[in-house]
Amino acid sequence: MKLWLVQFLLLGLCLINAQAAESEQRILEGTNVTIPCENEGEVTWSKLADRKREIILKVPPGETPVQPKPDPRYSVLSNLTLIIKDVSVSDSGVYYCNSTAVVKLNVVPLPALSETLSDDMRGSATRLSGGLFGVERVLFISLAALFLSSLQ
């Protein structure tokens, strides 16, 4: 009886450790992600999203990676680390290196930014939309307009 209980507890610990191997990452849309792989030999990277698992790329040993659906945003390093450039919300999901769930990726969308500059500052109303670069443009234009208006 005691042996059965010990085996049951050990099995439970193994399952907990197996689930803990998958980490969760929240990342902003438009950034790059690197996902490491601990395997050697042939590696298949895949993604599970909406209950559907799709192969991203296969890496035969010593050969060029093969992508069933070519996407230049995906690449792999010599150590089999997956790189995803310019991530979008559709990249959210669980990523697998072979059969091992490596990471659950949650891509957070950038808020759409809208700013209207006053007629006094710009001469006419201007609306800018975009991600972080939109903030930089609005700030630059606002500061430039304030500087120019202070010269008059």
C-alpha cells in the first residue's frame, strides 16, 4: 500500500514538472521573439492555436530549414532556437519543439493612437495614427510647433 502511494506521488510530481516546462510569455505586437529548443538532431517547430497544431518549420540535421508555408518572419539559429520577427496577435499560441511544449506566447496588441493637434500649433488639424512611432511623431510635431510658436 505504501509503495503504491509513493509511486502515485512521484508520478504526480513528474506531471507537475512536465507542465512547468511550458512557460508563458506576454510580448508586445511588432517585437521579435526567440524561443529556445533543448533538442538535438531533427527538430520540428509547431504552434497550437484554436485547437489546431500547425508545423512552422522542420530542421533536418545539418540542412536548411523547410517551411510548409514559407514566412520570412520565421527563422532558426544553429542551436535550433526559433526566431519570430515582427510578431502579431495571430502569432499567439503554444509553441512546440518536437513534442515538447516550450512556451505559451500571448501577443499583446499595441493600442491605436490618435492625436489631434490644435489649429494654433499646426495651422490646421492633423490626425496621426499608429503604434509607438505614432507617439514619437506626435511628440516631435508638438514640440516643434511649440518651439516655432515661441519664436513668433
